[in-house]
Amino acid sequence: MISSKPLDIPCSLQERKVLEKIALAAHELGVPAYLIGGFVRDKLLGRKTKDMDIVCVGDGITLAHKVGQSLGDNIPVSFFKTYGTAQVKWNDLEIEFVGARKESYRQESRNPEVTAGTLQDDQNRRDFTINAMAISLRDIDYGTLLDPFEGLADLDRKLIRTPLAPEQTFSDDPLRMMRAIRFASQLQFTIEESAFAAIRSNAERIRIISQERITDEFNKIMLSSKPSVGLDLLYKSGLLKIIFPQMIDMVGVEMYEGKGHKDNFYHTLQVVDNISENTRDLWLRWAALLHDIGKPATKKFEPGHGWTFHGHDAVGGKMVTRIFTRLKLPLGDKMKLVKKLVELHLRPISLTKENITDSAIRRLLFDAGDDIESLMMLCEADITSKNRTKVKRYLENFELVRKRLKEVEESDKIRNWQPPVTGEMIMETFGLKPGRIVGDLKNAIREAILDGHIPNTYEAAYAFLLEKAGELNLTPVK
């Protein structure tokens, strides 16, 4: 009985049940089947996983339908005849089925020519040894780990290595270069020396990969527990210069008259790591990555003072839109959040260097809105000094800013605030049409409230409006 046979990987009762049904279906169809790839790897590493890949020496779509029927009457099977693949979703598991394949590549494309193959052919085409391991679902050796390239040993060694020659592996499918770095970053593994050399020599091949696929891998690197590992490997491999050249502009330290500035590239990597310790939000991590992106364009040496980067926050904010467009990142609210945080990231810092006025606090609350906590998180992540005394002082200053933000917010309710007198009210009061005068009056009310000249009430705002309108010889029509 299959159910009595042990598996060489730890599985839950639900996972064992599914595998047994797959094994039985494969037996009835007379096709050898295997569990292969990331599920096997992650189980051996003790990582959570819900994606099973099943390869069979036969028709994967037919096997998927038979498994779907065995799991229940209403289990849908998604299949793609063109690619010979199928998917079954059952509870929280997503199970992919495909026939064993042999692949060959053309120089100008990463899309292989595919023919039916054996399990050995299928394992040979895998990107890395740790992803080529399989668990047999055949009667004869059910549950046995099939590991022709010593992937298990590479897991122990924490090593990313290709099953076949790395030069050929990365030339055939250049996206594997990004995947190697992504796995190194996610798993905190090392890329084998010859494999990394092959990535460097094949870096230009990444240009044949679609931007969407590159960005997908880049985002997975950004979501790893320590993104700097992958970002630094992208830089050292030569890939970053091709896929994200603006980051390369931040590399290095320039000296003049004995004065230098910090390496903004490695400072940025540290900021990304810092914020990643506190959030898994991809877009806050992107804000950390881009917070100093405007520095190369604003770098200037001022005699007697040193290096300055005046206005890099504003320049960086403008660059965000172009970068998101080029990388095919979302251009809606996610991009606007990153842009806002880049533009505002110096504001809380400036508040720690002067007497904090209520006006300055109001303006920060007004401009940041509901993203004030995200902004403060970014500012705290921006502290990368090795001097513990300085770090302690900076954090204490930011805590003071947080306290004042809370006090002013509770008093003035200014976050996400809109002036109590709207543009429509102004037009109705003075019989005006939309235009500059309406905008000027509305802005005057807003500035007066933010500066604390008048309270945040309708009565005070309306009285101020009448005063300002009188200066323009406007009189109410109602």
C-alpha cells in the first residue's frame, strides 16, 4: 500500500493524501509521476510552501484531470494545451502538472523548443541543483528522493549551483541569472564561483528578457529578508548596470580637497535592509531604495563646506515616475506613495535640527497625510551611522518629532485635512467662475490655518476669506 510507505521529505497529512491520489491516478494511467522542484527544496529547508510541481513521463493534462476527479466532483482543472500544462487547486494547495520535457534553445530567445522527454531530461533542464530534486510517486520506489546532481548536499552547503555547465545554463535562459541572485538573497546562499563568473560573462544576455519578468525577479529580491545581498550581487555581476543604471550612478566615494562623501549606493542598501526589518511592504522598501536616487544629479562641492546634495529629495521625486515607467512598475497609488516618501524624507530630519514649531508640524501632517507613519519609518531606517552615540541621539530626536506630531494631530486634526471653506463655496459666495482668484483665496485660507494665524474652524476661515476678498475688491453676492 502506498499510504504505508514513508516519504523522504516531511509532509502534512493533507499533502500526503494529495500525493497518494496523484500516485494512484498515475498508476492507473500507466505513467510514472514525480514531485519535483521548489516544493521538495522548501520541505527539506523547513520553509512553508503550497505550490506542488508534478512531472510525469506522459500527458500532464490527462493526469491533472484524473487527479481532479479523484479529489472531488467540483474541482476545476485549468489547462493550457499549447504548453502541455495543467493546474489543480485543492484547499490551499496549487498543483501544477506537466509532461517530462527536453529543451533546446536558440541564441536570440529564452523560449525553448520542447520535445517529450524522460525524468532525466527534465531534471537536466532545471535551473539549479537544489531545484532538480524529485520525489518518486511510482509504486516501485514511492517517496524516494531522486537527486542526481547532489542538490541535498548543496542545501547543506548553502550553495547555488547549476546541474549542467553554467555558461550554457545562463546563455540558454538569461532569466536564470536573476533567479540565481534571487535565491541567494532569499535563502542567504552563496552562488558557486564558476556560476557567478558565468553570470558576469553572460550579463548582456539579460536584454532579451522582457522587462516584466526582470522586474518580477527584482521585486522578489526586494522582498527577501535582507535585500542588500541580492542588490549587491546584481551590482557585482554587472546586471544592475543594465537593468537599473540609475542605481549605479550612486556607487563610489569622490574625494576633493581631502573631503569625501559616503558611498550612497551602499548607504542605500543599508537603508533598505533597515526598513525591511520592520515591514514586508514592497513599496516602503522601494521608497528606501529610491530615497537618495536624486543625489548623483545634485552632487556639488562647496569650498569650505564640502559635498552637498541640495534638492535631491525633489529631484529624486521626479525620477520616481520615470523609473517606475521604465521598470513597468505600477503607476497608480503605489508609485504615488513612493514618490511622496522620497520627496518628504528630509522633512522630519529637518525638524530635529531646529525648534519645532506647530506650523512646521502641521505642514508635515498635511503633506504626509495617512502616510506619516511610513515616512517616519523611512527616516529611522535612514540612520546608518556606525557611531552608537549618534544613532541614539537621532532616534531620540525622531521620538520627539513623533510626540509633537501626536500632540498637534490631536489638537488640530490636520491629517488628511481640507480647508473648511472650499473652492465651490468661494465661487458661490462671490459669484466667481473657476480661475486663479478662487485658487489664490483657497490657498490663502489653507496657509493661514497651517501657519496658525487662524483656527481650523469654518467661522474663522470664512471671516478670513471676507477679509482677503475685500483686499481684492470682491463683495459677497449672497
